[in-house]
Amino acid sequence: MVKKTIQKTYTPEESKKLAEDSQLRNLRDHLHNIPDPTVFFEVGEHVDLGGLIDPVISEIFDNGKYYKIHYKRMGAQNHYSDKDKIYEEDGHWDWISIEKKVSQPKEFSDWDAGKYRLNFMNQEMSSLLNKIYSFGVDFEPDYQRGYVWSLEDKQELIASIFQGIDIGKFVFVVLPWRSSTSTSYEILDGKQRLSTIKEFKESRFKFNGLYWHELSNRDRNFFIQIPVSVAEIREGASRENIINQFIRLNSFGKVMDKSHLDLVKNMLKGSENA
């Protein structure tokens, strides 16, 4: 005899309470990941929260780490709902997710910058090489520096590739089409790395005593299948946009101090000897 499973049917009010309790439990379970607040909200304060309509702070918990919020929305996500009706509900959110309402904010976003906004994607090394040999890459646009890497620098890059270590991002500018023999790209960021990869593929220097053409098929396949992160600035970007990107890509961060690198290298030696 097959035993029938009886499923409880919940009223809209019960479903709403269950959803709210589940959200609150999940929030409390992950509360240790929420940093101490630097922004505080008051009961009755109108805030911004995703696509919710008129969210208002109704309760404060754990010294402002999370809040109960009363809000409205059109329709609901169950069969009891009328999609054109306004529903009022409550929920709990951490302070990171909530935004202050600002009456006349100063704005910095450049929404007209689509021609030079960078969207990175993963490609195999073979696609990077295909850009060079099938479409052509200008390695020496006037804003680029010369070739400055030593043989040791180049061998370090090849070692990183064979060890599966990230080698950074590559950015290309898509050039206007002129003829079937013209180059299609110029390298904006990653010139030293890209030229090194090109030279190694052309057997212009050795790695661990071997040229590219002397490597095993397994090593060559490993190399060309390595994923790399690539972005393109679309054709039509102004020279100002391109140079601005170059400056910003090469202005952030600081070169790590050699003493710290030596310290980390010693840590590596220690782990190898353990």
C-alpha cells in the first residue's frame, strides 16, 4: 500500500511569514561576514533598496548591522496574487545592501564611455596568437614604451604559463578596416607579455634549455590552451579615450617591495622543506 503524502496548503499570510522567517535566519547565519557599520539608518527613514517601492526602515538590529524594512511592490509571486495590486511586505537586510536616499547627488559616471569601456573575457592562448598571425597586431603605437624586458623576465613569464599562474590581462584596440593586408589591432596593455609569448612561439629564445619547436606535444598543447583574459576597445573610440585608458591601466597600484617578495619566497622555501 502506497502511503500518500499530504502537502500543507498555506494561506498568503502564512507564506509571507515563512518567507520572512527564512530570510531572517539566513541573514543571522551569515552575520559574522557583515562588517561593523559605517552608515546608520533611523526608524522611519526612506531608503533605496533594489527595485522595491518606497522601502522604509521599521526596526534596527545588532547595533545597525541589519534592519527590518517595510516596502511595497506590484503583484506577488504566488497564485493568490493580483498582478496589478500593490502589496505591502516586510523583510530584513544587512546595512551593506541598503542605500541612503540622496536628493541631488553629484554624479561621476560616464555613461557615454561605451566605446572604451572594457569588458574582459577568457580566451585560450591560441586565440591570442591568432590575433597576431591572422589579423595582425601593431606592437608600437606611439603611446607605448619600447621593449624593456630582459631574457630573465621573459623566462619568468613562460614559467608562469607552464605552472598555470595568471599572467594578467591583455587589452587591444580594434583598428578601422583599411585593407586585407592592414593590421586589425594595436596592443594597449600587455605589450611586454604579448611580445614575449610571440617570441617564444617563434623559437627566438629558450626556456629550460629548449626552444618552442623542441617542446613535447603535451607541453605545446598545454601552452596554447591556457586561458587568458582579453578585452577590446571597439572601433571608433577617440584617441583621447584610448590614451586615457592607457594612462589609467598603467597608473594604479604600486610595485611590490623587493624585501616583501623575498620574505614570501622564504615562506615558499619553508613550505617545500616541511
